[in-house]
Amino acid sequence: MKVGPWRAGPERRAWSQGAGQTPRKRDRAGAEPQLPAAPALPGGKMVARRRKRAARDPEDCIPSPPGYAAIPIKFSEKQQASHYLYVRAHGVRQGTKSTWPQKRTLFVLNVPPYCTEESLSRLLSSCGLVQSVELQEKPDLAESPKESRSKFFHPKPVPGFQVAYVVFQKPSGVSAALALKGPLLVSTESHPVKSGIHKWISDYADSVPDPEALRVEVDTFMEAYDQKIAEEEAKAKEEEGVPDEEGWVKVTRRGRRPVLPRTEAASLRVLERERRKRARKELLNFYAWQHRESKMERKPRPAHPQAPRPWPQPWMRPLARAPDSGH
Amino acid sequence: MMGPAPAGEQLCGAIGEPEVMEPALEGTGKEGKKTSSRKRTLAEPPAKGLLQPVKLSRAELYKEPTNEELNHLRETEILFHSSLLRLQVEELLKEVRLSEKKKDRIDAFLREVNQRVVRVPSVPETEEILQDKDGLNQRYFRKRALYLAHLAHHLAQDPLFGSVCFSYTNGCHLKPSLLLRPRGKDERLVTVRLHPCPPPDFFRPCRLLPTKNNVRSAWYRGQSPAGDGSPEPPTPHYNTWVLQDTALESHLQLLSTMLGSAQGLKDGVALLKVWLRQRELDKGQGGFTGFLVSMLVVFLVSTHKIHTTMSGYQVLRRVLQFLATTDLTVNGISLCLSSDPSLPALADFHQAFSVVFLDSSGRLNLCADVTASTYHQVQYEARLSMTLLDSRADDGFQLLLMTPKPMIRAFDHVLHLHPLSRLQAACHRLKLWPELQDNGGDYVSAALGPLTTLLEQGLGTRLKLLAHSRPPVPEWGISQDPPKHKDSGSLTLGLLLRPEGLTSVLELGPEADQPEAAKFRQFWGFRSELRRFQDGAIREAVVWEAASMSQKRLIPHQVVTHLLALHTDIPETCVHYVGGPLDALIQGLKQTSSTGEEALAVAVCCYDDLSRLLWGLEGLPLTVSAVQGAHPVLRYTEVFPPTPVRPASSFYEPLQERSSLLPRLDKPCPAYVEPMTVVCHLEGSGQWPQDAEAVQRVRAAFQLRLAELLTQQHGLQCRATATHTDVLKDGFVFRIRVAYQREPQILKEVQSPEGMISLRDTPASLHLERDTRQLPLLTSALHGLQQQHPAFSGVARLAKRWVRAQLLGEDFTDESLDLVAAALFLHPEPFTPPSSPQVGFLRFLYLVSTFDWKNNPLIVNLNNELTVEEQVEIRSGFLAARTQLPVMVIVTPQDRKHSVWTQDGPSAQILQQLVVLAAEALPMLEKQLMDPRGPGDIRTVFRPPLDIYDVLIRLSPRHIPRHRQAVDSPAASFCRGLLSQPGPSSLMPVLGYDPPQLYLMQLREAFGDLALFFYDQHGGEVIGVLWKPTSFQPQPFKASSTKGRMVMSRGGELVMVPNVEAILEDFAVLGEGLVQTVEARSERWTV
């Protein structure tokens, strides 16, 4: 979920959706934030920067991993010890695309469970105007679904420690955030954050469903779904029996003549029937070549008779390869 | 010369053998796991103790069998059930048989003893001691004791012996024997018993017949018998004891000639002794000893029922068969072949003794001291064992010979009579003077028979079997006084109850005008009343006060105390009845008279009403095709049954527009209401969409419609969500989940790029299948089990209560524990299905602590659907797939491969912890229950050990809704906003709101990588936290695992370690209001 500046209030959703229009299509591998631990890092640039930083502020004795800055964070003033947010500018390798704007995005690790998107946005607003905050369970390995998820069908999970992508309006926000000293306080007198009993009671109140809203949502969804199905059907009907440019005719479930569904079970059944039919007709080891071949069969053969594929295909199961052993 | 020393020496061969056997047997008992015998057959047990098939090389596999092997195979085929059984039997015999080395050492010791005894100075000659009429008035026994004391005095000074002490011969207090143990390391190896015997022909046998008197009343009571010249009462037991001494040598000779040469017979006797020992039948005076069983084998050999070439297993089988089918209390047997008319008739013996088995002289009853109940118990056990052997169960051997059956675990209820001196008064009340005279004043033996007969008659149809334990035979030092009758512990009776007899509160007597009515009145005393019955008859009857199931189970307690007080003057304070002390743990706070079966039945009844409403609902687009319960309440296994909710509106924040109540901040946490899940299947239809997301939406529409219709047509308060509809009916809340049969199928469909649709199990599909298909099936099967075995509910709930009290409840699913409890009823061997929660719980602890989870699936054959062949198949499938299966595997007919209820836990460590806890709790609890002075604090075994945890989080009772369910129920707790009468509010109560559970969910989500959290959901006040040692190893920095960790510099390197101090403060922050204190208990983790 995306959230704008903490003051945003009721317009929040609409606004963050607007922000979500930035191009999001990315390569999976490239989407991963550049992790300093990765050995593929292109040179000592990062290390040098760390050294520079270390040299710049010797009084900063909070250790942080290379490339990251550590910002202490506490729930409120009452706590003695603090957790540390590890932050760095969000960057990806050359040639890969990222959802988040380069240079304006701050990548935050180790966000404590009581820290919400609103509070993080508020805490970092001192560094510059915050455009959006997104909390995620893991560093963005996969594209997160961008359409707003229904609160009825996909209830929010219980938060643990999370990672955050904070997008500032200007790049200066990121550098200001990297220099933050902290400790940041999640809950203050002016902006208390609910926890414990307070939180559970308000969560319970939120969880009591509104049947009308649910009905409206279901109806909208089903309308759209029915429309989609109707369109598909209309299209299928249109194409019914009409050969394409290569002369192939597409057969559908709704055709005049029923066809076998394209399921694995059905195809296995057909294959099995074929095999039995063939076995009935065939004379085994009758011809000399058959004899030779059956001898060959008994010898161990390489598991993959075909040329090795460039990458394994997970959907290929051994059973799907059955036909290629024919004579 | 009296008592030739060699006689004593020989004796230890037969009677001393059990003593010798003892340590060896204990050894096998301890490793009494199924593996013990199998493992040895493997050449090399593989790592981790997993059983694997033996791999033979090709050459070995196809080698021709040798002659020896062929013979062996043929023998196995003929003599044993299966080759596995043969291996098991041989292994067992190896364990109990004396090794040659030990035999030599024992022989050497015996020779030494012999020399010493012969050399004892001034041993008087027989003629000097024994005189003509010594058989009379215990004269012989007293002289015998004096003689023994003289021997003891001399032998005690000999450095050869480590200990010299007295004991009673088979518990008979007139016949002491001398126990000699060698000094040094052999002290535990052997005990030699010295039995002085008169010369075989010293007493005239005709004077020792069971009809003769040898203890004169004048001498015994100090007065002559009543002046009317009535004859002296016969003293059959006394006579037998004298005869036993004279016949000792001939018995030994008989045994050694008949059994000595045949190995199979000797093996059979050894197996039988193990069988008796595991059932505690050979204990104390009147036990069914190894000697008796050896004589029985001799009898069967002489009647050609056993052949000398038979194997040990066959001998065991034949003897059990004989015992199961022959009632020696009615038809006695005799080893005597002569037809001498001077010999007494069997009928004479039946007159005098309850069990009759005559020796070869025809004058001595070998079973003189065996009571009828002991023999019936032997018979009962033999019958059970025969069924077990005939069932060809895979683990028959294990159950027959390796599973101990202590009284407390074998009988539904036990009762202790304590102090024993009360029985003396009982003897007088029962007018048992002749018996006392016969038993030499042993009032326990004298009263035992009449007492058991009285109780058997009184308990009638409620009783399957009544058994008594005998106090063990004590030993005492030669300078001490012998123990008195009252010192010999307590008398413990075990009751095996008939579940079908437990439901009636009425003892129906004869019609008032019948002559038997007087007898009935006499038997039941003031409890007998005249009652008019519905059919118009006026009968004598006794009605017991019992309203609830648990009280009905304890009617035998009322019967026993009433009868004992009425007929034997044993007051209630001396009868310690152990039948329901554990009931307190599953009683609700307010209903101390019930263990919840009734409350569960009310809830189930309400569910039945609801399902009828659903069936008849009009206006649903698809009709309801099935309604199935899927909640522990609906299978009678919810630990604390729900009560109808009547919320007090002032306690809550009403949310009128959604007609719901909300918890309030300023009040204590409201009562916990858990909705009961009901799965509602709709008829099939082609209209359902083919897409998973769309199916969800259609289902949600059904949920909404269901709520609407139930409100419209039946005025029920409903609340619909996307996945379920909550319905408030008569104060119970049900959660109806609409299910679409094809939905799991749709979730499984995976489309390949070529457009091929294949089916793959996904977590979502498995989850759905479990919740909507398997759970309802299990619930209905267990519901059926409860109808068959009324004690099931109590056992399952006690078991769950215990596991949860040990803070392990969250690792075991409700269903898995229910299935373990069900196994106790469906596979009770070698016991019978429990009829009381107490004994069921003990067996649960035994099963959990001894079951070999690593190498065996727990097969729970619900409805008896699995055939023997299928079970074998399941076992072999299990072994093949062991590594992919969960740690704990429970197989049911509906779930033969995957063990769905244990898929998500427990982990191996948690299961191990449970096993350890059960192994500790079982002996402790059994000791408490067997304590004749009362069990003491029964909750001890339910209190968890807290010192193992690294951090303890103490919670505030104000926000624990189930606080009153705690093991140690608090004296005062908070008001939970409930009214005792139905209030005006019909708003939906607060559902499933349990702050400790919400808190735990947050903790596990946030710190699950670093720590384990343990909590008792039934009102626990403390959460135990255990740090995971592996997570505390410093790790290199990784962006994906920074959760709750901090970077530190260690020796110049940057590593990640858990930020313990901040985490401890987080514990308090996340649980604000709920957490009282966070105690970090070990310093080793503060990095």
C-alpha cells in the first residue's frame, strides 16, 4: 500500500494512486535493490564512500553496514534502548528499471512493527516533503500488486519488521535522511500511535464488516467479471469455425461439437489409451531392428535425449515427455 | 535332622528364580520400545535411529539357503505365528534367561551356603524338636520359626553374606523364610531363600485334609467352642500351609523331571512369568505365581494338551487358551492320577477354597491362597490376550509381553482401604471368626473374599471386573520385629466399569410382595425404597443422586461407601475412592457438579436446530446440500464448553448500525466467545464461475444472502463477511462457511504456457480442502465415537488441557490431540477402552511418552474402515516416505498418506519436550493416585516448569478473558460483562477477541525468527520466551534478515546480532496494557 505525506488525510488513497502511475514494468532480476553484500558490485566506490563517511563524522559511533546509515528509532521517549533503521539511497544496476524514482527514493531496512506508513512519513518529513511511503515484508523481490486490494478479501496481515521505500519530492530529502541522527520517536504526545489494548480494540472495531460495502464491492466485481466473460464469449463465437491466416480453426468449450478439455488428466487418459492400442497391434522383438532397439533401450540412456535447454522449465513434468519415446 | 539344607538350596532354582529374573526384566522394560528387538537384527543401524530395510548384496540375496536355515524356516512356520514374532520371542528370552557365567557364580554361592548351613553349631536333631502332635495349634510353625532364628543368628555373623533378613513365604505370616544375599558386587545378583521343611512323612496326611481342624478354638480364642457341642470349624488354609512344607521337595522333583529336559516348555514358563509380571498378577500373598503356572504347564503336559516338542510361544498360547476357557473356581483340576477312595473329593476342596488345583498327592490345593477375584482377573487377562493373538496385530508381541499393566492404568477406578486395621472390625462384623482362626489372625486375608463378593454383588451391572492388589511381602532385619498386618500398606481394589451400566441411577429390586424383597432390603439397608413404576409395578429400588455424566460415573463410589459402611462398619473416611480427582480440571468454574458433557450436548443440540433451519431455508439461489460441524464443540472435545452468551449492554460499546457490540477501553476484557464453525455445502451448479477470484465473490454473495434470509425468516442476529456468516442463536454463535465443492479443484489448476491445464496442490487448495472436507469428516467420526464411548470427551479434553497447561498447546492442532485420544479408544490393547477420564488420561500420557513416533505412524482406524492389509500397506508406505513426512504422523482412513493435522507442527524439539514432560508426569501422577492417604495436590502435573524459559512475560489478568480457566483457578477475577439472565440486548457479542492471542500473533510475526513463544490459552498469566540459539550466532549483514537485529563490530568485522534490549522493550510496547512485567531470566543472551 502506498501512502502520501502523513498529513494527507482523506485524499490519501486517490493521491497515492496518482503516484502509482509511474512506469512500473521492470525486469525481475534487476528489480532487486543493489545489495552491498553481493560480490558483483562494480568496484570500490561504495567502500570508498563509507570510508569517507566514517572519516567525515568520527563522532558517529553507531556501526552500520557498508553503504547504509543507521538511524536509531524508539517507540516513545519512555524506552531506553532503540532499534536502528538502516537506510540508503535506492539504486539499481545500470540498465534495469525500477518502480521507484532513482535518487529520490530512500530504502529503509528494519522498520519496527509498531511503525506505520503514516508515522514513517511524519518522521522523515523533516528531511523534505515526502511523496509516498510503502512498507513491504521483504525487499522488493517481486512486483507488488499495485491495484488497491480489497479489504474484505485480502485482510491486512499482522506486521512484523518490514522494509520501506520512501519517495521524497526532491533528491535532497534522501541525503538529509542519510544524515539524520535520531533517535526518532514513533509515538509522541502530539501524534500518539496506538499499541496494545488500544490497538486491538480499534482493530476489532474496524474488523466488524459493513455488509453494504461488501455487497457493493461484490456487485462491481461480478459486473466487471460478467462483462469480461461475455466479451470473451462473444469473441469466441465470432471466431467459431473461422480459420485464421494459417488455416487453423480454434475450438472452444462452447462449440457445437464438444471437445476434450485441455487438462493434464484428459491428455494422460488419451495417451494411455493410445499406448494400449499400439501395444495390442505391435509385435515385440519381431524384426531384427526391434530386437536391437530393445537391447539399446535396456542400456542406460542419458536422461534428456534432446539438446539441453538453456534453462529448466518448471512446468515440464516427466509425464509430459511421454510421446517422444515412440518407435 | 530337620529341613535338609539341600532342599533349601534346590528351592532357589524354582522359587528364587523370579528374584533373579527381576533385574534382567527391568532392563527390557525400560527399552520397551518396538525397536528394541528389531534393531538388533540389522547389521548396522543407520544414523538418527531410523529403521531402514537391510540391503543385501546380489550374491547374498540369491544364495541357496543352508540346511540349518531351511530347518529354521520350517520350524518358524510350524511353531510360531510369524518370523517376526519368533525373533521377538527369542530376543525376550535372551534377556530373561540366566547367562552361564551368572549361573556358575550362583552355583558357587549355593555350595558355600550349603557348607555354612551344615556347619551351624548345635543344630538339634529332628526328634528333639518335632513331636507327635506338632501339627496342632501352630506348634509346628512356631518351632520352624525358632529354628530359622537360630540359623539366622549364626549365619548373620558369617562374612560371606551381605545381608541376612527374614521374609514371609508367599506372604503367609506363619511361615518366615531366611533371605541370604552374598556380600560385595554379587549382592543384587542372587537371593537364596532358606525354607526349613519337615521330613516328607512326618505328618499324617489324613489329618491335614481340608475338612479337618488343626487349630482348636479353645486354644485360639482362649475359650471352648459354644457349649452346644458344635464341631470345631475346619482349617483348610492352615492345613495347606503345613502340607506345602512337606510336599516342597516332591513338587520340585516333579517340575524338574517334567520340564527340565524340554527347552520349549522352559521357554514357555519363562514367557508366562513375564506375562504375569507385566500384569502384576504374581504379587504378594495369593498371587498367581510362576510356580503355579509351572505346575499348570505340567498339568497340561500330563493331559496331553501340551507336547514336549512345542515351542515356548505355543506353550504360552495353550496355557492362555486353557486359562481363558476353564473356570477353576467351578471345575477344579487335579494332577493326581490315583483313584484311591481314601482321597478327598474335589467337591470338598471347592467347599473350602475358591480356586482348586490339586497336586499329584491329591491332598494339597496349590491354589489355596488364590482368591476368586484374582483368578477371574487371570482369566480375563488370558481372554484379552487370546483375542489379541488371534487378531494377528502387527504389534501383538509388544502389547502382550512388553506393555506393563499397573493397576492404576488398567482399571477405571481404584479405591484404597486405609488404615487396614479397620478390616479387623469388619471381620467381627461379618462374623468371620472361623476364617480368622484358619488364617492365624490375618484379618486382611480373612476379610478379602467376603469383601469382594459384597462389592461385586452391589456393583452388579456397572462392573466388568473387580480386582484387588495384594500388599507386597515385606522383608525385615533379623534384629527387628516382624511387620504387623496393619503395617502391610493398604488394600487397593480396582474396578473395571461397564460404560453401558453407568448411565442408570437406579438399582431395580424385586416387586414388594415377592419373598426376595426382604433380601434386597437387607442388602441395601435404608437406601432401599418402595417405588411405583410407570408400568404400575411397585418395587423395591435404590436411587442414587446423580444428575450429570460425571456424577453418574461416580455412582460406584456411592455404592461402595454405602455397602462398606452398612455391612462391614468401614466408615467413609477409610475408603479413599480414586475415580474423579482429575475431573476438577475440566469443570467450568460455576458447574462443579459436571465435567461439561451436558453443556456440550446443549451446544450440539442448538447446532442441530440451526442445521434444520439451514436445510429449510427458502430463497437461496442454490439449495443447501449438506450441513456439517467443523468445530471441537461439535465433536465433544472442546476443553471448556461454551455457555450461552447474554451480554450486559452497559459493559460494551454498542455499534448500532452494524448491530454489534465492541469492547470498551475502560472495562476489563469481555468474555471470550468463539464462534463454532459449521460448513454449509450447496448443491452443484454450472453457474459457478471458473475463476478463483470470482468464486470468492460469489461465495461472499452467498454469505450475505444467508445472513439476510436467516434474519428475515427466523429473526436471528447475523453478520456476514466475505468468508463466513456469524449467526447468534440461543446465545451460541455459529460461524457458517459456505463451501463450493469444486473450489479446491479450481485453486489447484495451473495453466501451462501451451494452454494445458494441470492440477497441482497449492497451500491455498490444501488449506481449503482440509477445512471444508477433512475437518467435517473428522468431526462427524469423533462425534460418533463419543456416542459409543461416553468417556471419550473427558479423556480428549483432559489430554488437551494438560498439553496446553504445559504451554505446548499452540504447536499441536486440536485435531491431532483429539486423534491421539481417539486412538486410546479404538486401539486400547492390551487394555480395554477406558470408561473414565482418569484412566484414559494416564494412558494418554503413557502413549505419548512411549510411542516411537520416528519409526511408526499412529494409525487411528476410525469406523474400522482400514483392513489389516491396508494398514500393512500404510506402514510400508510410511517407512519409504519417512523423511518427507512430519515428525508426528497420524493416519486415519480419510487421510492415509499426508497426516494433515500434523503438517504444521510440532517440530521435533517440541514433540521431544512433550514426550519428556509426559514421561515425568506419568509416574508422578500414578504415585499420587495410588497413595492411600489421598492424592494430594492433583494439579501438580499440570503446572508447567517455568525455569527453562529465557524471558517470562507476565500478563495482567484484567485483559485475559479466559482467566478463570487457569489450572490454579484464581480466587477472584474480573467481571466479563455477562448476565445470568437473558438481557434485552440482541446485538452480536464480541467474537474471538482474546488479547493474549492477538499479542502472541504480533510477537510471532515480529520475532518468530529469533524466539519461540509459549502460552496456555486457558487463562495463562505468563508467556514463556525461548531464544533460538541459532539466531543468536553473529551473522554477516544481509538485507533480507535485518529483522530486529543490529550491526556490531566484532573483532574488526561487522556482524548482525539481535538487538535484545530493544526487543525486550518491544515486548512491553506491543502488549501495552496487557503486559505487566517482562522478566529477562538469563543473562547469557544479552549480547
